[in-house]
Amino acid sequence: MEKRATIKDVAEAAGVGVATVSRVLSGGSASPQTRERVLAVAAQLDYRPSALGRNLRQRRTGGIGLLVPDLTDTFFAQFAEGVLACARSAGEPVVLGSTAGDPEQEAELIGMLLEQSVDRLIAVPSGEEDTWAPAIRAGMTVVFADRLPARPSPEEEDPAAAAVGDLMLLDGVAAPLPAHGRAPELPAAPSVLADDRAGIRTAVRYLRGLGHRRIAFLGGPGHDRRVSAFREAVGSPVDEELVVFGTGSRDSAYAAASGLFQSRPDLSAVVAGGNVLGEAAVLAARELDLRVPRDVSLVMYDDVPWAELCSPPLTVIAQPGRDMGYRAAELVLRSGGRRPRSVVLPTELIVRGSCGPHR
């Protein structure tokens, strides 16, 4: 029996990424030339995304898909443990995938789960809304955690895109584009988030109370809410040189922290947006002979075991990683037929020894 074409086969034959194929076949943005090439290749390979939706409607295999950016990140490991604990109590297996924070890899894993008829999925998303359109429109129950998919910026959308062809309309899996060329809004998906905005604001207020005025923020992928809360907390005008981003890897985080310390020796405090960034800030400060907290005060988002083992122990914004995973699994197991609802869990500032008064 001839093997059925996959979304990866279409992407390779069309010379585009998996995420681009997902966007085209689900009614998302793409140039007319790309759309025509992808549809032609899909037809030639007899690839039918509608079969995914038909599989989900006719049968479910059980189990839960779980996608996270990085299993070596302590927070995501705690989150996954919470999902596994809830799924275990419900007798549901979990299919675990790591996206490496790459939207293309994320789209490929989504397609794989759809083809395997996994109809429930928990994800810490890395891609934009278009990446998730095939799963949501195919009827998969999706719960987002820690963050929400980014919305494409207006300049990335294609106002001149043509209506989709018959291939995209089979079984109603992908809705046609409206006349203005933009993809229709996706149905709302429930989410489990930490109140990171409140956590960041509390941390900045705490540092302000210690006399710090030049406070920097180290951010990474998915930290939109956190950096927005930081800008609000420090007030206008924001010194944008003190808002620095890494790409998600440890090397990138270290480079961002080291560059920040060297370019702005006048800063007196840093808020790290995640535990990888906090680790990078500790290492960079040590390499540059900056004393914590005498020379620089540090606050890290995420309470991880090693934070208490630092010298001095790190002040942190704690979020309930394991509880977030458990609640996400509860939502994905119970949300069938109900209106989507979201959960926001509290954060807590835990004061330790890494912050001191500004000298």
C-alpha cells in the first residue's frame, strides 16, 4: 500500500517550510505565488488535510499531546510533570514533543499528532496563530499554557491573497479566506497562565523601594506580557537600552546578559524574565567580577531548585509550574462540549539575598 503524503512531504516538494504549508492549507497569509505552488504540490501528492478532520470526527485514539519548547528548562520540566500526573490519574497516555521554540518544528509536530488522530493537545506555543489553525479547525481540543500564540503583525498579512481552492474546502476543515484576504479569526482556545504581569510589577516596585532607578530587563521568546508589564512598572520614558532580549538558547541568554552589563555599567538591578536568563545573569556577573547584590541586584522569574543554592540565594518571582500543568490537563480532559475558559494562577515574590539597597 502506497504511503500517504504528509505535510512535510508537501513542504519539501514546494520548497517552503512546514509552517508555510499549514498557513496556506488553513486559510492563513501567504503570497499568491506561494499559495499557488503549495496547492499545486498538495494536489499532485494527493495530500488532503481534510482527512485529519475526518479522522478526528469519526474516531479518537485517546491520549494527550504535549508540546513544550525545551525539556531541559526546569520550568517546562515541572509543567510536564504536572500534565503527566493528571493524565496518569485519568488513565490517559501522553505523547510528548519538544519544539525547540521553532515554529517550523512546532507545525511539523502538530501535523504528526493530527495524522495520528490525537485529539487533545496541551502546548506552550512558539508559532503564530496561523500555525495552530489546522489543529483547531480540524476539531482538536487545544489548551495553551504559559503563553498564547502571537498574532501576525499587519505588515505580514497578505491583503491581496486570492480565495482558496477546492482542496482546502474538502470536508470543511479549512474555511475560505474572506474577500479582504485575511484569515478568519480562530475559535477561542482555553489557556492556563500565571499572573506574570502582577509578578513583574511587584518585583519592580520592590527594587524601586530599595532605591534602584536604572533597572534592566532580560527577556526571551514568549515574554511579551512580562516586558510589557516591566515597561509599565518602570514608567515613561523607558530606557530601551535596558530592555534586552535573547533568542531562547543558553548561549544567547549569556551573550545578552554579558552585553548588557558591559554596555550599561550604570545599571543597578536586573529582572530576568526566565530561569535560563537568570542563570545567564548570574554567570555573566561572576565572569565580570560584579558582586551580587553590592554591585547589581538580581530578580529572576521562576523559582527553581538551584536558585536557593546560589551565593547569595536569588530573589525570585515564583510561578506554580507543576500546578499549571495539572490544571491544563484538567481543562483538556473536561472541556469537550463546553465553552472554553481560561485559568490565571497567582505568582509570588520570594525575597532572598540577591537584592540590596542601591549604593
